[in-house]
Amino acid sequence: MQAHRVLSFGLAVSLACIAVAAHAHHSYAQFDRCTSVMLEGEIVKVEWANPHIVIDLKTDAVKGYRVEWFNLTQLEQAGVATGTLKAGDHVLITGSAMRDPELKVLSLVSEIRRPSDGWSWTGPPRPLAPGCTAQ
């Protein structure tokens, strides 16, 4: 009977951990992965924290755009140091926007360029989502 309780408790804990991990890794279904969008603007703020580096961007058309970049570990492995981008930087960022145009969020970032000094970052190639045609 005691072994059954221990096994049941272990199973419950394992399932809870799996559920938390699945919830933490979100889907990109809400983003239009068939069309790339390039935003040009000034960085208002950069949050160098996990699960994603978040860039608040002000463009001529939109005062507040949220850009979800990669996580700290991925960027460190790619040679991007914390603080590489900062408030006031003028940048061009390419990625996928949310399908709902009212939500000003860009993710699946494929490129960031800072023309003032020529700095750029290019992400890994991403395959087109099912149903997309080559552009």
C-alpha cells in the first residue's frame, strides 16, 4: 500500500512538471509565419531577461511595439552580449507579427540591424509554416 502511494505521488509530480513545461513553451500559431514584417524605429527599452529578451520599439506609425527576441542563453551562444542593444538605438527588426493587427507584437525575429554602426544579428533560418507559399 505504501509503495502504491509513493508511486502515485511520483506520477502526480511528474505530470505536474510536464504540464508546467508545456505551458511555459508557447505556440507561435498566433503569429503570421507566412509574411515577414520589418519594423524601423527607436528602442524605448530592452528587458534582458528570460524567457525572451523583450524590446519595446517606437516606430513612426506605432508608439509601442513589443518585440520578443530569443532567450539569453541562445543569444550568448551567438555572441550577443547583454546590453548590445539599448534605449535610444535606431534599429530595423524583421520577424513575424501577430495575426491580430491590434496586438502590436513581433516574434520569430530573423534579423536586427543597427545602421549607425553597422551591427547586425541574423537568426537561424526558419522554415515556412504549413500552407505558406514562397515569397
